[in-house]
Amino acid sequence: MLPMFSDDADKLLVRLVFQYAQQNRRVEWSTVARKLRRFRIIKTTKELETRLRTLKRAHGNDLSKFPPCFFNSTRRADSSSNTTPSRPRPLFLDYQAAACLLRSVFGSVTKTDVQQKAGVLHENAGELLPQAVAVVINIIGPVRADDVFLDIGCGIGNIVAQFALQTAAQRCLGIEIRPQLCHLGCQLINRYALVQSLLKKVVLLEGNAKDCGISAHAPLCQASIVYLNSFLFVDDVKMLVLQELCALPRARFVISTESYCPRHRPSCRNTFCTKWQLQHVIRGPASWTNRLIQVYIYERAK
């Protein structure tokens, strides 16, 4: 006779095993069994493996696509207790695990979905690829729990989602001028936020960077790390955004695909240069070209 598993036991089993899948690690069944015993679910490792295979036959092999009910809060297996265990604290993902999840989130997006209207070049959607973003994250050092990330011209939110998955930033914001891209990104990210709570830090906003008051209005004015792929911005928008970056009260880093003072020298009086110092230049892959592009990392001047 097969061992009985309650609904709560199934949910806890799936959630514990899913943590290993997020990190691309083999499941340590003895550890899973030990954690389940804290909730008075006493099963052997063999019973747990068999039960998971049964659940996968019903719902598919990809745990991230299990019904949302598996990731909701559960009651303790002890029916006499009214207390509920807290949801396992999400782990910040390493690059490999984050890249795997990003492929799942955005893998269905086609070129047609993001293509701009003819003649509207500044509305083109293109992003740094995850490998380049991961290098940037490593270079800027530990992202603090009070940091807020902002992507100006975020498209469908690829980079915003990666910062949410790979860093301790409390909030990851994106602003996008094209409503269809913003709505598509929200839909894709919210769907996977049901199974990876780190994505709940993501907020995508529809708006034009030219007139949304980045440095004055919450939550954008709270940004401490800002990314912008600005080389397609029209000149007046670019100038205004640079002014806003200088006025952001909490900003620590600006990451851009464009150099803002190519002829910089120590005596430079450019307003941007008085506020920001170029610290690193890297080369990385991007979605719109087969060539590596340069990425400029600026830090607030001391």
C-alpha cells in the first residue's frame, strides 16, 4: 500500500524541492526529509522521491509550472495547531539559476512582439544579455538591501527581473514608453512571481522618461542604481535624463551603453562630470547586434 500524503505535505515537498531546482542542484533527499519532520511529516527518502514522481506525472516535470496552490501558505500537518509556517525565505539566485529562470519567463517573446513602429527608432527595444548584466552586478559590488534599481527604457523588463533575482535590492523598477511592452512584461513577470517570490520586487511603469519627474516623484526618485540604454534616445530626452540623474538624491551608480563625456579631462566643467566619475568600461553581448558593445559604469563623485 502506498504511503498517504496530505495536501499540505505535497505542497511542502514541492516547495522544498523547487529550491534545489532554482539553484540547479541535485536534491538532497535526506535534508528534505529532515525539514519535513519539523512539520511532523515523517517519510523516508524513498517515499518522498516516489511521491514527487507521482506529482510530476500529474502536473509535468517543470516544478515552476505547477499550479499556484502548491506555493501558497500551508498549515502544519499537526491539525491541533493553528499556527502556519512561514514561506521558506527566498534565496538570491546565482547567475546560472537566474539565467535559467529568465529563459522561462521571457522565452516566449518574439521579435514581432517587441518590434517598434516604422520610423520610430527611439522606441526600439533591445537589452544587454544576461551575461553582461551579471558582470555589471559583480563589478558594482554588493547590492544593499536598501538599494532600489531603476531601468529607464526597460522594454519588457529583462534587466529589471535579473536584478531582482540576483541581488538584494529591495525594489527593482522599470519605466517604459511603449504601453504594449510594459503590459507584456508585467504579465510575464507576474505569472512567474507566483513561484519565485523574488520577482515580486519588480515594478514596471508605463511612461515617458522626459516628463515623469524621475528625480522628484516616488518611487523613481528612490533609485540608487540606474541603468539606461540611451544611445537611441532623442537628444532632448537624453539631456533631460542626464539632468535627472544628477539630481537623484540616493543614486550611487549609473550604468549606460553610452559615454556621456567622450572627451573628458580633469578640468571638465560638464555638469554630469561634476556629479559622476567613470569607473569601469566593459564589453558585453546585446540583443540587437552580434558585436560586443561597451557598457560604462559611473559612480557618484566623492
